[in-house]
Amino acid sequence: MTFFSLMFMSCGSCSKENDEVNKPDDQEKPEVVGGDVTIFTTTGNRAYDFQRGAVDFSETSNMSPTTITLVPSVKYQKMNGFGAAITGSSCFNLMQMEPADREEFLKQTFSHEEGMGYSYVRIAIGCSDFSLSEYTCCDTPGIENFSLQSEELDYVIPILKEILAINPDLKILGSPWTPPRWMKVNNLTDLQPFNSWTSGHLNPAYYEDYATYFVKWIQAFAGFGISIDAITPQNEPLNRGNSASLFMGWDEQLEFVKELGPALEEAGLEVKLYVFDHNYNYDNMSEQEDYPVNIYADDEASRYIAGAAYHNYGGHFSELEDIHQKAPEKELIFTETSIGTWNDGQNLSKRLMDDMEQVAFGTVNNWSKAVIVWNLMLDSNRGPNRSGGCETCYGAVDISNDNYKTIVRNSHYYIIGHLSSVVKPGAVRIGTSGYSTDGIIYSAFENTDGSFALVLMNDTNDTKTITISDGSNHFSYPVPSNAVVSYRWNK
């Protein structure tokens, strides 16, 4: 196999002045040399900026008390992939870059050989709150008026084509923020027209037309050579307040799935359908608790559903374990999380450890098959954005809109990269035994090519020399304080 070589320089283009770049004296950087185990390291102070290193298997017997042993016979979920949202705003920013700069960034992000190997992205079906305007693909009443719009044709599709040229196996998930306004009503009792981008309900009289809308959208992307792997019926169905939104309680989504599933099947579209796509705590609506499980209980609807998608804007990732226990035959994926001004989102020294624990390990270690963060790229004004959406969000990376060249890489970029660089699509999460202590969190995997991967974080103030054993070979590596480390090696 080929392991890539990549290191981001600690310079003005990729750090902020509140991220210290002075390396503590006790954190000696290993030389970047070949070895049995490829290692990538990032620290909150950017002293290690996704730095590539390597170590050899040890020739001596292992007596280390800090040994983590892989247990491949214990198998959990198969991984779909890791990535970010390719929103209209992200694509607009990418299209402002010089083509050579954009190609370099996309290779760093999506290439398995030359970059981090991001493998799963989320796009909007119509507009999102990070689009250049409010729109759907059928704003003139009548489903026969469906057509892709400028945002897809001029921004999203060209960027997806460039990414697919780099990573042809990229998986794409689509989610709508709103149906066409002519399909909306104020509520399901009065059924009065609701001509608003925000809130409202889907009129049951248009379930068939809206299912056809999904089919046409998937087919339209296929016409450009872009295959859609999965969809959700509605982004954040319990959030009425977004700049583009729709309320769809579990009982409404259940009925719509019974129209959408057959429509996909009749069109011959092998597309996964994930329900819910919202917060762990169901926005504190008691009647919406266990939203996906309530839908699974209907046999007719359940046969069309692959599983459920979750966000983390409310509640705790332990909800994933709870839903898995209630429906172990269904998949779980994690599809959105944000950083912003409210949580010091550009300060890697504050965000790296928390986001790795809450987003990366919190999901993967609780049965999630995929992890997708929000916008891949926003500009230095946190946009383009619109009133009513998030005007305080940062991207996984932020690019200066003075030159569309200078990039700040934030925590979400790194946490996805630390997973995607060593854990490839189809990998199976496996068991571990041995060393466990506060501040050390990890997860182990076996890739389809037989290689092993382990991702670990050291959320302590001390360097920790950790030994990893796969039962046949072992090796040690001094993990810096407040660091994330990814390992990959052949048996």
C-alpha cells in the first residue's frame, strides 16, 4: 500500500495568533522517515501540524504497562467514511481560488495517496442556510417544472467533479432544508398555504410529488456522472427557525417515507435512506423522543430505511448507543456539527481535544458508521451567509476573502483528517484491551486490505509513551500532550 507524506507548516497561513506555535522542550519531534508504522500527529498548539512520522516494530519483548492491545475478533460497525459538507457557500469560496491552489487543497483533503482521504460529503437538496440564496429545484408550481439551479450547475457540481477526479469512490449524502413553498401548509389541520422558506409542514397532498422531486434530483446528478449514495428526508425536522426549514414530526416523516421509499425503488435507485437527521435530545420535545425508532416500528416504512442520522446541537452522544440497542439492525451516521464564535472555534488549542472527544470518538465509539462536519470552507467573514442562518459559524477551514489563498485550518478539519487518513471506507471497528486512563481515548480498526489503524488522543498535560500491540507486533510512540495521533500499519 502507499502511505502519503503530508505536513502542514505552522505559519501565518494556517494558524491564529491565539494558537501558540512554540513546542515544549519535552516534546521532541521524530524524524520523518520510513518505518513499519505510519503516524500522523497534531497538537493543539500547532507544534505538530498533521505531521507525518514513522516507527518500526519493536525487536524486544513487550513489558510496557501502557500497552493497548487490538482484539480483531471483536467486531463492531463497518465504516462508511468521514468528511464535511460541500455547501453552496463552500463551493463558492472554492471557485474563487486559483485553479492550482484549489487543486492542491482538494488533493490535501480528499486524496488517499496525497492527502487526508476524506471520503464522505453532504450536500443540500436545493438551498441550505449556507447557500447564496433561498431556492428549491422546483419553485414554479408543478413537479414538471423541476430543474437544477445556478448553485448546483455553477458551483456544487463543478466542485464535486473535481473532488471525484481525485477520489472516485467519494460517497455523497443529500439533505433538503425545505421543499418548494407551494408544497407547504401552515399545519396539518387547517392545511392553509404557507408561502415561507421558514417552518411550515409538508402538505400530504404533495407527498407523491415531493417523492418525485427526490427521484428527479438524484437522476439529475446522475446525468452529470455524480452518484448519490444516500439521502435524508429533511434536515433538522424539529427546527422551525432556520433560514430555510420545515417541521416534520416523526409521524409525518413516517407517512412520507412510505411514499418516498417506493418511489426510489420504482425508479431503480439504490440509494440509502436515513431518517431523522437532527439532535441527540430531539430538541427537548418529549413526543419526538426515539424519533427513528418510532418510524422503524412501522414495517412498511422500515423496509426502505437504512438507519438514522444525528447532529450534536443538543443532548449527548450516548443517545447513539441507546438507539443502537433499540434497533441494532439499523445503521447510525453523524451528519452535522459546527464550530463558531460561541465556542472559540478558530482556537485549536481550545477546540482540538473537545471536538475529538465529543465528535470523533463520541460518534465512532457509539456505533456511528460515518462522521460528517458542517461547511468544508467558509471565508474570513464566516460566509457567504444569510440572515436567519448561522452568521457566527466557522468552516472546517476558513479562507481569506482578501486573496482566496490564505487558509486557517480549524479543529474540524483535523479531527476528520485523523480518522480518514488511516481508517478507510469498509474498515471495521474492532475491540481493544489493556491500558486505560483518564484523558486517553482511542478507537481501533481493521481496514479491508488487512492493515490495522488506531486513532488516539492524549488530553493530558504530559507526554505519554503508549505501546500498541496487534498480537504479533508491537511498537511504542511518545504521544505529545494535548495531541491527536493516527497510526496505520500492515500485519
